Amino acid sequence: QNSEENNNSNSNGNSNNNYVDSNPYRNFAKTKFEDINVKAVKAQNSDTVAWLSVDGTTINYPIVQTGDNDYYLKHSFDKSSKKSGWTFMDYRNNKDMSDTNTIFYGHNLLNMTAFGSIAKIFEKTWASNSNHSIVVVTEDKKYYYTVFSGYYTSPETYYLQTNFYSDSEKEDFLKTLSSRNILNIDNSVNSNDKIITLSTCTDDNTGRKVIHAKLVTVLDN
């Protein structure tokens, strides 16, 4: 979904210093990496499974998961009904990041919240200015990934496959994702890699922007 969702509030209706930004995406995005506490956030919403932070973007939010891939398209982190939705993990994925392909979804919002700032990864300056890293923090571990592919595609289910029947099927899958890459980055990947996928809509709402990153390091919290 490509839409504008400002969701601002002003505490007393004028433009003085009492302005309060009630946008939950922007408020979570201000969190410093060392202050990320998934257990504390889970106390606010029990659907919380992780925290996602993407270098060179404003993506720095809790990730939720429920029994389908529909609910958080239309509900915010506090479960209120909002067209801006919330960033969520595919319902088929294991919460412990153990799948070959763990998938995250978010709306492409014009105010650059949710997954709107994925657009920055497709700018030429991202490849040279970013460290290409994505970090997923769970209650007990930190998973460090490096981006190996980014591209635009029509809506499809191919890149949304989570597990594989054979090593050769998995290898073909990863090679295909790597071959689609249009970013100026090292896009090597092999059949032993576990990956994450970030998926959002294109600006015209007819296709998909997709980012893939491979696991590099896992650290205990």
C-alpha cells in the first residue's frame, strides 16, 4: 500500500513547543540500538516477535506476527484500526529465525514510515554510504544480516517461499534472488545461507519492492 499516513497530533491545537508526534512508527524509530528491549515491547503487544533495524533507512521498529498475513495490514502496533498497518513477520515463519527465508512485510507509506524508506536502498548513494546491514533483535539474540539483492517485481509468490524440499531447490532459489539484484553491491550467496526478505509495494501500488539479506553473525543478547 502506498499512502500518506501522518497521524500527527498537537497537544493543544497550535504550533508551539507542546507539539506531540503521536505517529508510533516515528516514535519507535527514535530508539537507540543499545536501548532495544524486545521483552519490554512484548509487554505492550504480545504479538511482538522481534525488532528490525535497517541501515540507511528509517526502519527501526518492533515486528509482530499473528495467525495470518492480513491483520497487521490494517491494524497499528496497539491493534487500533489504521490503514498504515504495522511491520510484521510472515505467519508461516518460526519466531526463532530458523527458517531458510524469514519474511517481513510493511506498507510503502509516502511519509517514509513503515517500509516507505526502503526506497533509500534503491538510491545510488545507499550502496556507498551504508554498511548494507540489517539487524533482527529477538528476546535472546541479535541476528546480523548483509543485503545481497534488491529489485522490483510484479506481485508473485516465488520469493515468498520459506522452506525447501531439497538443497538443490534451495540453491536454485537463492541463485535466482541473487540474479535479480539491481543494487551496486556484492551479491554472493550460497545454499548454506539463511536469509531474510523485506517486501513492500512499489510506488504505483502495482508491483513489489524486495530486499534480501543473508545471515552473517548471531550474538547472544
